[in-house]
Amino acid sequence: MEIIKIAFAVIFALAGLAGSILILVEAFKDEIWKGVLCLFCGLYMLYYMLFDFEHEHKWPMVRSHYLDLASPPE
């Protein structure tokens, strides 16, 4: 059972990392200063995701950013 928890944690962490990188790339494409703020300030990244981020798959990407915060099932 412990191996399954670790596997879920690794999968969620990788999905969160991928979502963060995709959002960071979009922020740099939008404006350089927005990308730098997203890189160094997590609160601005949250603001950018919720209010400035324009993408056809916005909400799945925002969810994937926060997947690593989800705990694996017990």
C-alpha cells in the first residue's frame, strides 16, 4: 500500500511541475516582467493564473499546477 501512495505522490508532483512550467512559459510570452514575477513570487503566479492567464485550457492547467498539493488516497 505504501508503494501506491508513493507512486501517486510522484505522479501528482510531476503533473504539478508540468503545469507550473507551462504557466510560467505563458507568463514570459505575455510580458517579461510577468514571467520574472511568476518565477520569484508564488502569490503573483496565483494572481496571474486566476486573472491574467488566457488559454483555451485554462482551468485544467490551473488544476494541474495545484495537483502536487493534493494528498494521495489513504
